[in-house]
Amino acid sequence: MNNKKIDSLQSFESLTSLAKELKISRQTLYKRLYKNNLKGRLSFTKEELSLLKKRQFKSVKVDSEVDKSVDSDKDDIVSVLREELKAKNRTIEQLNEQLINSQKLQLMNQQHAEQLTNELHDLKKIEPPKQGFWSRLFGK
């Protein structure tokens, strides 16, 4: 029975020649040898060669509990961000109101300054009649 196993073994000179035979890269061959616990060998059975030749896919398990927790985390984050946006919008509205009030005050100050300037000009226009030196000196 051992003779039959030995007869069914196929030997290769190097791993490079095995990779060429399987039509895969050496790096892929090394990965598949390691994954199937066949590293360090140059003789393989037909089953082992078919294992090495077959493309192996990673199985991915989808955990619905993890998905639900991720979704709930996303919902929590979205609600927190919405609250922050609302708070920032309120702050912006308050700042806009303050800016408008500030502009109104500046306009009022400017108008008041113009009014005072006009009054000053009016006062300058009303000058007492000119008096000579002696009349100013003796108040006559």
C-alpha cells in the first residue's frame, strides 16, 4: 500500500518549477503551502496539488449583533452631531443679533456726532459783533 502512495507522488526540482506548473506566483505558492501545512516539501500527491492549485477564499462571517451595534453607534453619533449643530446655529443667531445691535449703536453714535458737529458749526456762525481793543478792555 505504501508503494501505491509513493507512485502517486509527483516530485519537483524546485518550488519555482512547482509554481510554474500550477500557473501561480511563487509568493502565492508559499502562502498556500504554509496555509495547508505543506511547506518544506517538493513531492506532493494529486490531492495536495489540487489543494495548492485551487484558489482559496477567506470566509467572512457577518455578525448581525455587531452590525446592529455599529448602526446604533452611528445613530448615536449622528444625534450628538445634530445637537451640536443646533447649539452652534443658536450661537450664530445670537452673534448675528449682537452684530446688528452693534451696528445700530454705531449708526446712532454717528448720527449723534453729526448732530453735535452741526450744532458746533451753528455756534461758530453766531459770533458776537467785533469790538475794538479799548472797548474790549474797558467793557464798553
